[in-house]
Amino acid sequence: VQLQASGGGLVQAGGSLRLSCQASRSIAEDMGWYRQAPGKQRELVATITRGHFPNYGNSMRDRFSISRDNDKNTVSLQMSNLEPEDTAVYYCHVQLRTGVDAWGRGTLVTVSS
């Protein structure tokens, strides 16, 4: 499966952004978003099941909201009240049932203070 993320960009602190990820085919597995800030390890932002049950990483639930459209093979991440600490490359992810991790190329989010 191929994953194409979009929606990143430059935003001022307190602003909002919506990221989207298009999968090349229908996805039965959980879809999710991870992020990696400069000099830091990649961390979980959120995942969502095909049945639309979300799971958020530490401290992500308050300002981030994940959703998916199974008909369109997309997963989205609505980010609100962004902080400079949210600056990172955001990656779309699916862990396939075969055990293979599928990653998108990443989209850069920069939050200015």
C-alpha cells in the first residue's frame, strides 16, 4: 500500500491545520499518524480503527482529532491550538496484517511563535 500525506505548512501558534492521508487501496487495519520533531524520536499522535475508534498518544487528545473515511481510503488529523512544540514531520502509518509497516513520506508542520 502507498500512503500520500498532505496538508502540512507554516502556521502561527494558536492556529489550526488539517492533515490528510490518501491510501492507494482500501485499508482494513488501523490507520494513524506519527510525528518526529528535530532531534527527537518518532512518536505516536493517534490511530483509528476501521470502525472509527480512536487512540491518542500522550497529551494529544486535547488538541488533535483523528478521523477516517473508509469509502475514500483516507485518514485525517485535525490539529487545533497549535504550539511551537508541535513542529515536526507528520507521517501517515498503517501496520498491515502481514506485519509490515507502511509509511507515507511525511508532511512538515511548522508552528511559529
